[in-house]
Amino acid sequence: MKKWKKLTLAIVIIGILLPGIALAGGDKATELVVVADTRVLNDPGYYTAFMKYMANAYNTDILVFAIWCTVVTALYGAFLGFLMDFLLARTGLDLTSRKILEH
Amino acid sequence: MEWLTMYMPIAGIHIFWPGLVLIGFSVGTIGGFFGMGGAWMVTPGLNILGFPMAFAIGTDMAHIAGKSMISTFRHSKFGNVDYKLGLIMVLGTMLGIEVGAQLVMYLEKLGSVESVVRYAYVVLLALIATLVFYDYYKATQNKKAGDVGEHGAEGITWYKTLQKLNLPPMIHFKTSGFTCSLWLPMGISFLTGILAGFLGIGGGLIRMPALVYLIGCPTHVAVGTDLFEVMISGLYGAFTYSLKGRIEIIAVLVMLTGAAIGAQIGTIATKYAKGYGIRIAFGIAVLCCMLSIILKQFGYKDMAAVLILGTIGIICLYIIKIMAVGAFEELRDKKAANA
């Protein structure tokens, strides 16, 4: 039980403090009112459904947009990581071990 | 040539997309090799492509999260990520950043915070660069004198004294290969966090040398562990900046495509580089970052951007060379062994 309490406490602290670490990555963000112009996204041959969906979400529900941005970034990052791993495994290089030599 | 530009639906502009791929590739290569996010490199690049500043920081943050994920994945396979150490340091860093941010708010009340922060940043970068080059000089002297340890000659070994701190609980970090008090990584990440929060940066530039010189991580493990930390903070950053409408997600995805290749090159290059090779290149990057800040301070913004982009190009070529030569030699040796 004690472990769970400690874990819960750690999660709460992380939740409270995490914005600091993220905001420290750049200038402080202020409120910004920008509207994505979805009128130009009506050409299906050139603009993808994904672009249109994200632009609409940006205009109508910023929380949905934020969740999608985070999820898509993480998923695409993971996908590219696995894809590159798959491709590099075929080069014949040993990608699982290395020597640590400082000088 | 219309196909070379891409419409960014949120920012409402057309961008030269090969430029985005190139930025992603370069920062992926350098970040994978040094173990940092590299926000200081991306922003001038995005600016030159005509990206509005309002979107540059958030877009940069999301791209860094995805890129660090790819690099961490690869470093993890090499055994370069000390997850236990990384998680402890995330906690210390977050607490420190809060304190640093509060310090800035306090200074804001007193006025002239911007110039104080900028000068402090320059001094800190100068100290880090001096430390890195002095360490290299000392290691070279030790090597000449025949003072060579398990992993080769070392210069500055402050971590040996700090690791002796006998304050329970003592923790063994298997991947890094040492045992120390929990309070050592916690305290150091707290201090580097204060600096990062005070300076308004992600902190990779400070954390990487701190991991090496003060905690005692082998350089390769310091790189992987720092990237793991950047990945966690970057993902949260992506969320919070999206909530403020400051992300152009299409640009993030395009940059990530370039970063996927760059991150592999940078990460695999660490396999063929000696720890001091990484440290020296890192020192040069820190020095150029410092010079660009000085140039900006005196109003030479274009020159600062040129300096940053020039540095990125040269360091990228250096890393690609290390990776290509190392991979070629490994494949040649394998072929010879099989023949």
C-alpha cells in the first residue's frame, strides 16, 4: 500500500511540475488567436483529409487538436523508430553492442 | 517548382518543404550524437524558411519530442539509456525548473531580467566550453603520462569525489556502472534544472556535461539518458504548446521524416566515436551557440543565424563521416572474417 501511495504522490508532483520543464524550452507562451483557413483545403487532389481534419479541430476544439498533435507526434516518432530499425537491421551492422572508450 | 512548396494549414503559409526535411535531418543527426533537443538550432532555421515566430517554438518542441523518441529507441538498443537514472533526474529537473522559473519572476519584479538572463547564459556556455576543452587537454596529458583507466585516459574526474558521498539510500545504476547516493543525481539535476528554468532553455546543453563530469556517466550513456529525459519533457511540451495553438503539426511531421534518418546517423556514429570525440564536438557546438547569443545581443541577428547554420552544417558532416567510416570498416572486417 505504501508503494502505491508513494507512486500516486510522485505522479501528482510530476503532473504539477511538468509544465515548468516544458515551458522552459522556449519563450513563455501567451494566448494566440489564429484561425486556420480551411477554405483553401477543399481541393482533395492536393490537400489530405488529415490536414483538413486538423485545421478544423484547431478552429473548433483546441483540446482535441492538442491531444491529436501529441498522439500523432508520439505515434509517428515510434513508427519511424521501428521502421528505421527494420531497415538498418538489413545493413549487416551490429546495432546492439558498442565499446565504451573515452580517449 | 510549385511541388517544392507545401501549404501549412494552421500557419496559413507555403513553406519550402525540403528545407524542413533538411532541418529535421541536421538536428536529428546532431541531437542523436550529443544527446540534446537542439531547440537553439531549429528556431533560426525555421525563421529563415519564413516560418512565423509564433509557431516556431511549439513546432520545434513537438519535433524534438518525436526526434528524441527515435534517438532514444536506437540508443536503448546499444544499452546507452539508463532509465533508472533518467527517471530520477526528470524529477530533480522538474523541481529545479520550477525554482528557476520563480527566480526569473522575482527578478522580473526588480526589472532588467532579460539582460541578466542573457549574460548568465553566455557565462555558463563559456564555462562549459572551457571545462570541455580543459578536460580534453588534461586527458591528453594523462594519456601521454601513461595514466590510462578501464575506458581510456580521463581528464576531469570530479565525479569520483562526488560518488563517495555516503548519504542513504545508495543506488546502483547498472547501465552507467556505478553506485552512488540517490541525492547525487537528484541534487545535480535539481541544480541544472534551476539553471535551465532561469535561462529558459530545455537544458540538454547543461545536463549532458553534468551527467559526465559530476555524476560520472560514460559519455555514451550520458547522451542516451539525456535524450530519454528530453523525450518526456518534449511530449508534454508538444501538448501544452498545442493547447495554446502554437504548433504547425504538418511541419512537425515533415521535419520528423528527415529527423528519422538523421537520428539514426547521429546515434550510430556514437558507436564509432570515442567519448572525447563527442565531448570536443559538443564543446565546439556550445562555443558557437555562445557566439551567436553575443551577436544577437549586439543586433547582428543575420550573422548569428549564419553562424548557427554554418556550425550545424560542419558538425553534421563530421558526424556523417564518423558514421560512414565506422560502418564501412565494420562491414569490411565482417566480410574478411567470413571469408
